[in-house]
Amino acid sequence: MSDNQTKIIKISDYYKDFNLPEKCFNSDNLKNLLELSAINKINLFKRNNNSVKLNNTKKIINECTILKKIKLKEFTKELEDFNLSDSDISIGIIKTTNDKYINNLENIDNIIKIINTKPDIDYLDNILNEDTVSDSFIEIYSNN
């Protein structure tokens, strides 16, 4: 199984309740957004009756900002714990911790960047709306 397929499976697992259309995985930016949001547990979607809607972009960005602050507090606490430790601390441990948190913060920044990229978000919204219209059309005419 390729790395790309593994990522899609992880994304699908996180968003399994939303039953996202396959088209969401065709764009690299959208796939990246879905992967980063799944990793960071940022919820991009909400249920609206039987359809899936994109959360308000301001709400998503606010959630990202709050998560960044939490990650910074965690990083600060971890550094304080190193400082309070009586044992000699290897610079390698500090670098590893620093890199881990920097990576987390960059991922969150990338979510915000993609959210602020209007064409990508509009495309995702159109995909979701297109799927909703199709489902409602089928439901209306299959009940007659």
C-alpha cells in the first residue's frame, strides 16, 4: 500500500462519520488540509440534517489559534520541566522536543494558510454542496 493510500485511509478514519465524496481527495491541497486537520483534531465539517457542511472559516481559524496557544503552553511546560530536572539534560532531547513542537505549530499554520486560500475552500464547499444536491435529488425522486 502506498504512503498516499495510507494517508487517505487515516483521513477517512477520522472523517468516517461524514462520508466525504471521493473528489475531496483529488486535490493535493485539500488532501493536505484533511490530513493536517485529522492529525491536529481540527473539525472542518458539521452535520446539517443529512448533509455535510464546511464549518465557518472563522471558526476553524479560531480553533487553530486556540490549539497553537495550547501547544505553546505545552512546549513551555516541557522546557520548564527540563529546567527543574536535577539531571544533566542532553541538547539532543531539547532539539527533539523543539522540533516536535515547531512541526505541530507549522502544521496548524498550514491549516490556516489553506483555509485562507479562497479557491481551495470554495472548491471543497462546492464538492460538498454538489454531493448534497445530488443526494437530495435522488431522495426526492426515489420517494415518488
